[in-house]
Amino acid sequence: MKPITPLDECVRQNLERYLADLGGMQPHNMWQMVMHHVEKPLLEVAMQHAKGNQSRAALTLGITRNTLRKKLLDHQLIDPSLHRIK
């Protein structure tokens, strides 16, 4: 069985690759970019794991259900009129 690479190491390797791929260009808004690209799949996986139950997903993530709903709306993962997972 292949050893599991720690999440922080995966992030580090990919950020280093990203910066190298820029070829010397200065990155901008890197914090916002990383948070946006990490948060959406985190929400998707938590909701899948909770089988669409927002209360269970919020508990798994360690955030309130209201915060989860706001983030799901921000990432367009639920329809604002129906409040259902897309």
C-alpha cells in the first residue's frame, strides 16, 4: 500500500509548482485564489460525505449550519431559491 502524503505536503508541492510555472512573474491575490480553490472542493466532499445533510456537513467541518449555507451559496453549490444541492 502506498504511503499517504500529508495534506500540507500536497499543498506545498503544488504551490511550489504553481510559482515555478509562473516563470518569474509575480503572483497576485494568492491567498484569495488558494482559499477559493480549496474551500469549494472541501464543501463538496463534506456535503457528499454527509449525503446532502447540511447539519451533519457543518458539524464535520466545525462550522455553523448558517455559515455552511452561506459558503454553499457563495460557491454556487446550492440554488438560492430552492436551497438544494446542485
